[in-house]
Amino acid sequence: MKKPILVTAALPYANGSIHIGHLVEYIMTDVYVRGLNMCGEEAYYICADDTHGTPIEVNAQKAGVKPEDFVARFAKEHVADFESFEIAFDHFDSTNSEENKKWAFEIYERLKAGGHLTEKPLEMFYDEQEKRFLPDRFVKGTCPFCKTTDQYGDVCESCKRTYQPTDLVDPYSVVSGTKPVIRSSTHLFVDLSRFASFLEPWVRADGRMPTEIRAFVDTWLKDGLREWCISRDAPYFGFEIPDRPGKYFYVWLDAPVGYISATENWAKKIGDLDRVNLYWRRDGARIEHVIGKDIVYFHTLFWPAMLKAAELTLPSRVHVHGMLQVNGEKMSKSRGTFVNAKTFRDHLDPSYLRYYYASKIGPRPDDIDLALGDFVNKVNAELVNNLANLVSRSASFIKTRLGGRYGKLPAGVETEAERTFVAEKTKEAEAAYRNFDLQTAVRCAVEIGDRGNKIFQDAMPWKTAESDPAGTLATVTLCLNLARAATAIIAPVVPSIALRIYGILGLDGAPKLISEATLWDLQEREIGEPERIIDRITLKQVEAIIEASKPAESGDRTEKAPEKAKKAPAEKPAPKKESKVEAPPNEGIISIDEFSKVALKVGLVKNAELVEGADKLLKLTVDLGEAAPRTIFAGIRAAYAPEEVIGKRVAVVANLAPRKMRFGLSEGMVLAAGPGGADIQLLTVSDAAKPGSPIK
């Protein structure tokens, strides 16, 4: 019997907003868990806010609120951000809970009973101005090994070596900026070297972690494991150690314990309390951790040692991902590349970012570069022009030109070749999801979409619909079965888009299994209603996100004052009279009575075609809520491919006199903005607006 899979992501710290760097991990883990479930596994996604530590205690004090209230604010914000990016935790918890305290105390008692704890004085940095001992992350200085400046007091981000805060060269307090002094304080330590004989084979087990990461961990093992301090001095927001008044558990003791306590609270929520013991005490599940490579030491050495001492279930896999860069550089607030989740979603559909990240993430811990130009091109070329285009153009064609029902699939070699291809890609995609190779799964869907689009384009159904309706219908039916296959495969990546596509295809609900790609059951049944799936994005939209993310004081966001504002007036101007503004003589001003003669209505573009012999025109079939759709010729060909406008709700001048053209009769006008040519944007309206609704 297969074990269920409990997947965790590293706990976000409740000290700030979720940004696009954080989202790499939470999106990729969400895609992974969705993919596992759609491969027939039983997988669960558990996470929690990490709520303890000096940073939260200090920042809550600065904000003038209790630490509990401080973390509650960010918990609410984090949940909203995750939900907006379709990150579907089975349970999201907090480490500031009675359950977490209980488990932290149990592990502490087991460490103590096993003789793994020692107590001794520790020389620590002390901030005389702030009158507090400084934990390792509140001291910075120069790395004693590679001499990189501005490094934290526990590990160098450059050479990855660990050290004691007092090893730093030229240290300074992060709290006050002053040079700290050294004072002695008694603390508790776990002797990790006692776990070396267990950790070495555990680390080297096949599939435990990426090969590149294992090489790092092997270096730490060969260098010899050090004692690990698990206590901190007051003031500190966290759990006070039961038999050590005034001492608190270091956040890195109770933070990973949050994986267990969150499981317990989830088990309570679903009414199956035994599940926490089944998973964590009786080895009844595969535990998998997803982390960034900056916290490898904690999850591959310290955390397994604690679990071993407490006789709890050890993780079967630690998947490590790389860090996010933007345009090849570290995220930067001054450059506007430190983008919060909310800022992104206020400008663009989160599906774009989910797609891009998944298309870049493989099983290795490589860094991910969010190159803005590549982001725009990849999303447009693959998600919009490939998948959305195939669905929109094919579904609209059947709905408007071929009776609204699927036909039979073409008989013979053509369909069999596609069946074989889809079967191979489905198998490849399932293996990729299981191996955390998201980019390969995405590529499988794109390749199927490419096949469907090529078949549609080569067949030119707009030319054969009248002369061979049955053959044309069979071909377009084949295209939509390929679209369905691509959608089933990519559903873990863009779940809301997959749900929308299934509705257009006439299917209920969302894809449930990757294997639905091979069903080929879209035949001789009603198709759904075509609708907008997702729009192309422009570099200007992405640049607007960057601009919105720059700090207000940044010179890049300072608007230049108009020339008139720079010059002081020669004399005080006379006060202006409140009077009706007269229009300049040649501004083309019209009265409200004249404007009221224009009937603007919502039009749903049901179909779009190229117009032979017209380089600038597209022939649109537009539903205005009337008995029959209208034909409108629009000069937007340089800016839009036909498939890009199908399903859009546009603004239409509905009472414009019909215009007879050599290509046919144009029965209205769609509105667009821009100077023309390729630089033009259709004016669209909300999907909630019904065709024919007046625009006022």
C-alpha cells in the first residue's frame, strides 16, 4: 500500500510581506503537490507562519504593538497573498501555538534524556546601547574565511561556511549600528557530532537531496559538526525553556517543529487526530521538505538530528531550489525588482508568474532568473499564443461555423499518430511531476499545443467549412482533443486557466488526473461557450510593476516639476474667477446631446479571421445580444492575431451606419486606443458584462 505524502515548504517569517522571491518556493511546491495528486498519489501541503525570534520582538516594539498582534497582522496578509496566487495549502498554521509549544517541549525533553544537551558559558556580542545580547542574525561583519563583507553572524552567503558570530571581522550591531562588546552568558547546546554516524548515511541515501546539495552537506560533515546553541536570552519572543527561567528556545528549534504542530492542527480540522501520530511517530507517510539553499544546514543536519533524538519520522526527501534573480541580478528595492506579491497581482494575473516559474524549475537547485523580456515573450508565446490560442480559435470555430457540436475524430493514421504522441508526453509529464521537474511537464503540454495549432493552421478550416463541413469538423475536433490533453497536463501549473478551458470545452469542473490527456472523448457532444481565457502581456505592464515597487524616495520615481513651477512669478497673480470654461475654437468639442446619439455596447468576439487582400483588417464576428451576430471589419491586424481577440468583450459603436466594403458589409466599429499599427490596444470590458449591455 502506498504511503501518503506530506509535503512542507519552509515557513515564511511573519516579519514582512510575501514577495516574488518567496513565491518561487510556495508556487513550485503547490504545483508539485497538485501534480502528485493528479498522478494518482495522496499528497498534502502543510505550512505555517514562523512567528518567533528577536527580529519580531524588536520590530513589534518599534511598531508599539505586542508581538502576538504583530505576527497576526502578517498572518492575515500572508494567507491573502497565497490564496491570490492559487497556492492551496491543506493547512496553514502558526508556530505561536500551544501545539507547537507541546512538541518543542517534548523534543527538548528527549534531547535532555538522551544526554545530547550540555550547558556552558558562551561569549556573545552585547549591544550596550540597546542593552541586549545579539543573536547571530543581529550581528554583521566580514566573513573570517573568504573576507566577504556585510555577512550575518552564522553563515556566509558567499562561501557558505558556518562560524560563530564572534568570529566575524569588524562586527556591528544590526539593531543600533554600533560596535558590540563581548559578554558571557550561560546557554544550552546540542552536540551535533554525536549524531554524525547517523547523519552520514542518511544524507547519502539515494534520492534524499539533490547531488549538488549533498556535496555541500558532505563538506560540513567532513569538517566536523559543531555544537549548536538552542537557547537565547530575554528579551525574546518565543517559548521559555521549562527548566531555565529567562532563557528561550532559539527560533530554529521550534520553527521546524511547526511542521509537526501544523500537521496536528490539520488533523484536528479534518477530524482524524490519529493522523499526526501515524505520520510523525509511526512512519506512516513520506515526509518531504521543500526549502531554499540558504537553509540547507538546518534541514539536513540539525533538524534530522532532533527528529532522531525524539524518535520521530525523518524526512524521506529534502528538495532544494535556487534563489530568484531579476534580470540576472539580486532583487533590489532601489531598482524596483523587490516586488511584493500584492503589487504583482494588482497589475497582472498571478497565472503568468505561476507559469513562468514552473517553466524554469527543474530538479536541480539552479538559481532562477526572472528576465523581464523573457517573461513577457515566454508567457505570450507559450501560455497565450499556444494553449489559449488553440482553445479559442478551435472552440469558436465549432461554435460559430460548425453547429456547436464536436464531430467524430478523423479515422486512420492521422489520429493514431496524435494518440501515440499524447500518450508518450503524458507518461513523460507524470514522471516529471514526480521528480520535481516542472519545466519538463510544462514543455510536454507546450509540445502538444504546438501539434494542435499546426494541424489547425495547415488545415485552414475557414476555407473548407462550407465545401467540406464534416471533414473540417473532424479536424477541429482533433485540435480540441489535443487542447484538452495539453490542459490536463498543465493544470497543476495554472489551475484557474485549466478550469476555464474545461468549461469552454464543455467539460464539468477542472482536470482531476493527468491521464485525462489520453481520454479522447470530445466527440459528438455539445461544446461550451467560448470566453476570454487570458490576454497577452506587454513589457510596459511589467515595467509598471517595477516602477510601482520602487521606494517613494528613489530618484527614479521623482517626477520632474513643470518648467512653469520652477520659476517664481514676477508678481502675485490676480485670483481666478470661477466661470464656465470656454472651449478653444478648433478642439472638436461636441455637446452632451451630440454624444448621446452614439450607442456604445458590449460585444463578445465570437470569431476572427484574416481578410485576404487586406493587410490591416481582421474580420470579426461579434455578438451584441441580438438575434444574429454582426460582422465588423477592424483595422487591428498589425497588433492582433485572429485567435488573440476571440473571446474578448469589446466596446462597440452599435449604431454606426453599415459600411459596404469590397470584402463585405461592416456593421459597426470596435474601439481601440493608440496611434495605430502594431501600437494599438482594443478597449475591453469586464467578463461579467453581458453582450449587448449598454456602455454609459
